[in-house]
Amino acid sequence: MAGISLNGAYNHFIQDYVSKDVTQADAHRKEELRDVYKSIAKINKKSPLYLLTDDDTSRNDAIDIKEKARQLQGSIRRLSDHEDKSSLNHTSAFTTDDDKVVASYIGKTPDQDIGNAQFDIEVTQLASSQVNKGAFLPKDAAGLSADNYAFDVRINGQEFEFQFSVYGTDKNKDVQDKLEKLINKANIGLHAEVVEDGDRSALEISSTHTGLRPGQVSQFEIFESSSGLAGGAIKYLGIDHVAAPATNAHFSLNGEDRVAVSNHFTVGGKFDITLKETTIAASPIHVGVKKDNEALLKHVTSLIDNYNNFITDAAGKTDDKFKGSKLRSEIIGIAQQNLSDCEDLGIKLEGNGTLSIDDEMLRQAVSAGNSMAALEPVNKFADALIDKTKDISVDPMKYIDRPVVNYKNPDSRDYSSPYITSEYSGMMFNNYC
């Protein structure tokens, strides 16, 4: 295993591991943490007393193998975005016209949803934002006298006051630019932009959200302020003029009319839908779920690559203290048990313990109608690897040379010894006491 010149594994741990990205293997739910505790307690009850050597090599080896296992577990779990993190059930939503309606699958039961979760959608109107467009004014003319001005905006039931100053040298375009920055910086749900037309320009203000909720007649209103500062800016700039009112999305699902305040919504907890354009009358777009062969192919290939990297990087190195052959044989044994008869899938176990892939054979297997059943050994292989990485993380010291000092009395009651399976962490800190 990799060695370091620093005295103590703590510094090695900080430099080599803490800076790496957090993986899904690090995000534990309560039940997962409870399972880890139970695993530690179970091992401790039967664990004998070992003699640990106080040296940097043992510390580094224990930390290295634990981290390699954690990384392998995270890599496998990242391959699938479903709740069952090692699942090969890669699915995706599809529409018959992606230019008008875009769909993605967010369901949790892909096996049941393929060919069953589906609907037809017709879109008659898209949701839109309210747009206020000011008057086009000569850019180089000065229409507002030098003074301090204010106006109010009412949005989402709240009122905001905007104050600004006009100086003697300010032209219309200068004032519009100033208000554009002022409104955008306020971040209250409005977007301002100065639009130009030759030697004229206007201030356009639009809402960042679409649609109108029940009881709303407009998304925002702009009116003169009663603060006592100079008025008249609203009338001159014309920014209280509603050029386009906000609208809701109108569509139908399987013939049933629906309304939404946004063009982005979910359907039945299984589809994430984005409306892009209205559809042709009486020509609905079909939305459904299909098996994603490309994602499945990438999943299997990445799984094999991660296994090979672990064998080569972590289990393939050895020193006087590290039992590399023990770890290597255990990991290869998992591949032998699950993938020894998978050459028809294009997966072959080589003599050095690594796995090779015939890309064309694997693609054919993935594309076959019974691919999920044929790939079940791969799924079991992934689950077995995750279980093994959990086992390594709980007790990495079993791969470090540690002579037995005393076995537990088999006739006595079993008690947990919380320091035994975490002894590698004690080795990290024993030089800092």
C-alpha cells in the first residue's frame, strides 16, 4: 500500500482523503447507521484480543483499504438514480414530440411502470409571465428634470419602494439603465431589461414566475410612491403599462382538462413534464416509460471498471503488514460466484481476477427483450460488492497483520468491546495524546 514520510496517519488521512468529494456512501439514514452499529457489536462479541504494531505502515494500510472500499461503494451507488442504488432497472420517460413536450421519469417502480405508466397530453396554451413595456423614448434626450424620485411595486402581496436620483447630465437611456440595475439587484421576482429600437429605447419589466393563482388579477403593479419624493417618472417612462398579462398553462391529460401556473409540473409522481409549445388540435402527444438501454449499458460497463480498478489499485498491492492476497481472493471470489457463467453477456473472468467485456455481445444482451432476467447475475454481483465494502469499512484491520493474543472464553457471556473494530482509528491518534 502507499506509504508516507509524515509521522502519523492523521496527516496522511487529511491530505489524501478528506479533500475528496462526499459520495452517496457517506450519506447515512438512521436505519443505516443502526445497521452499522449492529454489525460492529456482532463482530466485537466474537473478536479475540489482537496485538497491534505501532507503525505508520499499518496505519496507512488500514486507512487506505477502508477508503478504497468506501469509494467503490460510492461508485456503484452512483450508477443508478433509483431508490435501490444497485438496481439495473434504468428507465426513462419518452414523448412522441420532444420539441413540444419534454418528460423525465421520476417514479420509484420502474419494473411496473414500463408499458403501464402512460398518458396523452394536448397543450392549448402555455403559461407566461406578465410583461410591462415602457414607452420608447429618444435615447439621447433628457425628459426627467434633476431630482430624487420614487415609485412603488406591489408583488406577491408585498409592496416595495424604489428610489433613484436623476442628475442634470442624465439622458433617458441613462435613467433606464439605472432602473434596470436597481430592479434586478432587488431580486423581488422581477426582471428588467432595456430594449432598443434605433435611436430609441424602452424599459421592459417582466415577472420571473408564470401564471396567475386563484384570486390574482396581475402578478405585479407599478404605481407612484407617496413617500414625498418627486413623482411623474412612472408616467414619463410608461413602465406601468401591461403589455402582456400573465397566463396559465391549459392542457388535457387523457382528455381531462387541466390548468397549471407553470409550464413545469409533475404528473402522478412518475413524470416530470415541461411544456415547450402548444400542440396541434386533435393530435395529442403520447408520454410513457421505456427501458433506457444506453444507461443500462453504461451501468454494467462502469460496474466492471470499478471492480477492476479496486482489484488493481487496492487489492493488487502488498507489503509485509498488509494481507493483500486475502482481500484479493475475497473480492475475486465474489466475481467467480456471480459472473463465472456470464460469457454469453460478453463478461469474462480473466486469469488475473479482472473482468473483461465484449462490447458487442453486451450490447446485444442489453437490447434483448429478456435483458433484465439475463442481467440478474450482474445485479447480484453489484449487491454483493456493496455488502463486501460495508464489511471492509466496519473492520479494515482484519486485512492487517495482527497476531492473536488471547481468544475469548467460549463458555462466557458475549459482551461488545467497542474499541476492537475501531482500533484502526485509535492507531491514527495514539501519537497525538
